[in-house]
Amino acid sequence: MFKDFFQKKKKYATIPSEKTKREIPEGLMNKCPKCGTIQFSKELEKNLKVCTACGYHFKLGAWERIEMTLDDGRLFEFDTDVVSDNPLGFPEYEAKLEKAAEKSGLHEAVVTGEGTIGGFPVIVCVMSFDFMGASMGSAVGEKITRAIEKATQKQYPLIIFSTSGGARMQESILSLMQMAKTSAALQRFSDAGGLFVSVITDPTFGGITASFAMLGDVILAEPGAAFGFTGGRVIEQTLRQKLPDNFQTAEFNLAHGQVDRVVPRKELRGTLTRILDMHMVRGDAVNAR
């Protein structure tokens, strides 16, 4: 009898009822897409949206990244009136733009402006994947080009945080033209002696990789960030051979000389400050503000 009393009982997982699910506030928990660990949203935010179990870097919205990176999370935003039009009359494009703006809280897929990092003045462009996959259309290219020109004029360092699925198909050739447009502006910026730091985040593909994302004087990437011109599946089908499991990750590209350093999110602000410090005199930075 005592043996039966102390005998181990089987443990069963409890599946929450629909009522229990409704009682749990939406957004309270987050599941890591890489390892499946469930974490409290507040704890995840304290850890800069990096999984405490496996180190997976969750995607960030533009303003989330700005708040994490710039001094006091403050940015003097540029060109809020530059938004996408429908120059080719693409069906339902306006509705998709409205939906993207409502979902992301942004006017466009990139936020540009001026702020400081570690006391150093910078011009920044931050792309946001939650606005139509951060695809580059005419407005995105125009905003980035204007920011580059502002950095040239003010002689401030330029930092671009890239993420994108590529060119915006609804604008066809007008979208592809932004590759040359932004690249030409960067060449003028470089000729004027400007410092450009490119920070690649997950994912970054297509025309963004084929233009400004890979033109940095210093190219950084977040851990695990996937980037390249076209996706691995297309490459495998074209070459008809199996690619490495880590193909196109930040670590793979670092090993093959495509980036200068892979920087965890917690170290990014400090790394950017050191890079700026190497290229500027702190007194000049303070006077320039």
C-alpha cells in the first residue's frame, strides 16, 4: 500500500481551454521562432528582443531600433511628407500602403533623421520590415538619398540599418532606379570624405544588398542575419546543388569576407560609438551639435 502511495505518478501537459486563452492578455508572451522558448514580452524587451535561451535576434521596428541605439532614443526626423504614390496605377497598391502604415505606424518603410550616438552627431536611416517587407520604392530611395546628401552637407557620419525583401514590385523600374540613385549619392558622400557605417539586419535581400547595404566603409551585421542578392532556394534550384546550412547568414558572410564584424545587439551601440570615436575628435562632435 505504501509502495503504491509513493509511486511516481505520470505527468501530463495541460492544454489551456479557450476560456483560459481569452483571459491571457494578448502580447503578454512571445515564442522564439528559432528554439520555441516562450518568454514574457517585458523580459524579452529588457533583453533588447534577443532570446535568452538561444540568442535569436527578433526583428525590430524602426523606432524600437532608434530608441535602443541613439542617445536618449531621440531623433530629429527628416522628410515625413515623402510617401509613396502609385505612379504606374498598380491595382490595389494604395490599399496596401494604407494597411502597411496602419500596421507599422510609419509613413514609409524607412525612417531618416539626425541624432547622436555616444555624443557624436550622426545621420541615420532605419528600415522597418513591418512596412511591406521594407521593400524599396521611390519614396524609400528618395528619403535615403536626401539623408545621404544631408550627411554630405553637414559632414556628419552616416549610419544605415538595412532590412528588406528587395525592390517594390508595384513600382517596377522606378523602384530599381533607386539602386543607382542611392549608390551615386554615396559615391559623392565618399568623395567628400564621409564615413558610412552599414548595419545589416535580418533579412536583407535584393536591390538593397545590391546597392547601399554593401557599400559601407564599415559593414556590420547582427548575429544570424540572412542577407544576399537572391534567396538560397532560388540559388539551389539554379545550381542544382545543396548549399551549406548556414549559407547567407551573417556568420557565413563574415567567414567569406563580406562583412567586417558580426555584432550582438547588446554590443552594437558601444561598437558604433567606438567607430565614431576613431574617426572624430569628441570636441568637434560636441561643437557640431
